[in-house]
Amino acid sequence: MITVKLEKSVMENEEGINHIWIQYQQFPGAEGITGVRISLQLPEGMHRLPNMNGYPENEFGAIEMGSPIKGSDVLIEVYTGKAVPGDKGEISVIVDCRDDTGQPQRYTHSVTVNFVNEDEMNDLFIDEEVTGRVKQLRRSLGDEWEFTIIKPVTIVQFNELSELEKKYRIEY
């Protein structure tokens, strides 16, 4: 039903960054599902940016998927600023909706994130599937970073001085 993947297996406990990929398959009775809302509960010291897909979010940060459900996934960038207490944390993804009879439904999925110091990042595993999806989404939204190397150019001009330049020019 819900699959949650982290881009990096470990995350720096201070000034770290990671991406969460939330995928959802067909909900039971999905043709009648309405009011789908996805929210996250993050460990202390971890913060998030608005979802990368551009779905609207309410004042509490819950992602409003609309009716009928748009898309099949959500990407969210999370980060740590100051040092996070502890070496592990739990990220919970909560999906609230109403089924075809109008009854509220809740689905929850949790993943554990390991926090390490910067010098311990050597044991890092990067999920290339998540990285590929982040790149694909950024490209589709026109948010692709491009680096261009520009060589410096020196222009030498041999011009005659105007009368005013000749009169007021100060030679060093």
C-alpha cells in the first residue's frame, strides 16, 4: 500500500540532507477514496521543505492529494540544522482519507533513520532509484542545475584618447 524509501542509508546528525520517497499503490476501494492527506512525523531536530511535487499543503504541513488522487508518489527533502539528539530517529508517514462509504481511514508506515557524524559517512549507501526519481522530478519541473564553465577573456583595446581624456587624464 505505502512504500517509504530514504535516499541515503545514514544522515549527518548536523547539517545533513536526505530525500524521502513516498510511493502509494492502489488504495483499497480507491475509486471512492476522497480527502487524501499525507503528513509526516519527524524526529526531534529534523525538518522538512515543502513537497517537491508541488502538491498543495495545509497550514499544518499535511499534503493535500485531492480527489481523485493525483500522481502515485511524493518526494520530500528533509534536513538537520543543529546536532540531533541520539543516533536514531523514526520518520512516520500517515495517510488519512475517507473511503467510499465516508468512513475515515488511516494508514501509517515508519522508517528508521540513522544519524552519524560527518567522518562516519564512509559507510553510506545511496539508493539510486530514489536519486533517479529526484533528478527526474527536478528535470520535469525545470529545476535542473546546469554548470557551465566560462573561460575569462581579456580584451585589449587600442583606442585614441578623446580631447577631454587627454586634457584631464592623470598619469600614474
